[in-house]
Amino acid sequence: MGNNHANQFENPYDIYKTYQVTSLLKIQNHWYVGVEREVQKLGYHINVRSDRFHKSNFLSLYQIIKPKAESIITTSTNESLFATELENIKRSKKTIDPFKEFQVTTLLQDCDPCFQDYEKQVINQLSTLSGSLLEIFQTFLQTQLPNTSQELDTLLIKFRDSFVQILIHYYDLRHYAAINQCQFLTLQSLQCLVTNMIFNYEISSYVYQIKKLEQIGENERIHLKLIQSQNKTLADFGTSIKFCLDCTTRDYIQSKISTKINTNPFITTPVQQDNYQTLIIEDVDLTSIPSRPQARLLQGTFFHQSPFEKAIQALQLIQFRQTPHHKIKQLILCFQCIYSTILDYYQQFAQQPSNMSTDEMITIFNYVLCKSKLQNPYTHFEIMQRYLGNLDGVEGIYLTIMEATFYID
């Protein structure tokens, strides 16, 4: 890897000449052989070898040089996923905005800021089609789409996987990734890129409508559950008092503070006033509570809105995201808003929340889902699950939690 990194500033023309000579010596390795193989799998009749744009496209990519990276220190942890995510939110100085649109087209969540422009240049080059790449994609767009969900999934996923391989052969992406040490340029990120390209407005709407019609029963069952649970509190969903963010959570935190003080009498901890915008019911005359439509009574605490309002808003916006990738980004943001809200509440008392188990997160997300009134939630879930490839990371865990809430009474 060290030698490869040292050669990253080679002249792109020299790289192209070497690539051409090597390919001619081993004709089976020539770029158009791999592309033709995938085109034949798709059943398209396209003369790939006559592509006069290949050289300029190839050189355009190899002229994009990755900036030098400072050494990045990563820390490993044995804590749970949710403890790690809470720590990530705590360290982040960015405001989490549920209405933010994501522009990044890989599944990377927190890439180094100095690489963002570089990644965008690479992604723009790969998604700007010309020559045989454009002809292949246009042929796909002219294909008659099936009218059943299973056949539609098969067709779109087959084209996605083939076009990923076409890009790899066309640009010799393995070599490019090696000389630039592109950790983000993986099979999974390329699948996301091509999926985003496939899901233009027409195809996105078509997939959604087909799946919605076939999943009427599932969506109606979930909608009925959402309606029946509209007035439930976090405690009703089985959420631990540690995360209800009401007077029970306040009492829990204060009891922890008192225990620490009693255990070590030499430590004097100033009691911080609760400046969280709540009004405890038992402390006031009920007749003095203002009558406002947005008022919520949650476990003895008066909130002007739900404590997880940002997470609810983030989840609602999934239905307005066009591609499966941007839907999953919105789902991730929903969970980040949950973590952020919990941290903010505990920081009112200068405390840190304890680790959160998967079961505890399921109860909170179940509450958020019911309050969000998300339209056709099962359809959005399946679009994300079907078209995002191998989800071994945090995305897969969050989708599993989402699916689990569908079957909780």
C-alpha cells in the first residue's frame, strides 16, 4: 500500500498507456471485455468497443487526486452500539436538523472533512455518463418495467449489480482505489451510487406505487396500530424511566446525584437548576395550566411538545426522500435525534446517560413511529431493505429495529 500511495501522483496519461499495453498483452483483461460480458448478461446490443469517450473519461477520473491525509486516531470500544452512538453525538458540534437534505452518495456517515470535496469529484465523474456508459443506461431506462414487486426488484437489482461491474471495468476502479487508497470506493458505496442513479423521479414513484398496492394489508395493520397508540406515553411503550425524559427521569437522575454525594461526603456538588422547559404537574394548580393545542401530558410532566419531537419530524420526512439511500440516511438521522435529545436532557443535570440496550431503543423508536403518523411505513422499509445491498453496519441494525416495531402490539 505504501508504494501505491507514493505513486498516486503519476501522470494519468502514463497510467492510461500502461493500462492499455497491459490489456493488449492480456486481451481478456481489456476494459471492454468485462463491460461486454455485463452488457450481454443484460441482453443489450451495444457496440462497446467503439466508445470514443473512454480515454477522456478514464483520464478525467485519474486526474482527481486524493489529498494527503493527516493521521487519524481511531479508538476501539467494547461498549454497545448505542453507547458508541451517544458518544459520537456528544463529540459532534453540528446541530442535528431533521430537515437537512443529505448530498453524500456513499454510506459513510462521518468522513474526514478534508476528503469531502475529493469524494464529490469522484462521485460526480462516475455518475456523469457519456459514450457506451450513457448508451447502456439509456437502454435500461427504455426497458418496460414489470408490474409486480418481485419481478421489479429482480430487474432493478440485476441492472444495478451489472452496472457496478461495468463501472469497475470501464475505469479500472480497483487500480484507482489502490493508488489513492480510497476506502470509501467499495462495492457497497458503488451500489448506493448506481441505485441513486436508477431511482430518478419516474422509477422511484413507480416502485413506490407498485409496492404500496401489494402491501395494503401490511400497511393498514401498522396504521391501525399507530392510531390505537396515539395517546400512549413513553412509559406505556415500556420505556425505562432513564429515557422517558419526564419527572420520573428527573427523579432518577437526582437520586443518582444524591447517592454519589452520600457515598463520598467530601464531594460537594452544586445542584443545577432544571432549565429544561417543563412544568411539573404536581407543583402547580391544574387550573393554571394554559390551554394550548400543542400541549402534551407525559408521565406527570407538561411539555409543549413531545420530548422526541425532532426524531418524530426526521422519521416523517422519510416519505419525501426519493432514493432508498436517502431514506436510510433519514432513518439514521431519526436515531441520531433520539440520542441527541437524551444527551441534552441529561446535560441539564450535568450528567451522562447510561448505556442503552437494543430493547430500550426499540421502545423509544416504537413511540416515535406511532407519533410520526408515517404513511405506508412498511413500503418505505422494504424499499430501503431491498435496494441497499449488504447492510452489515448501523444501517442494518436500525432497519431491524424498525421492522421489530411493526410486530409489537
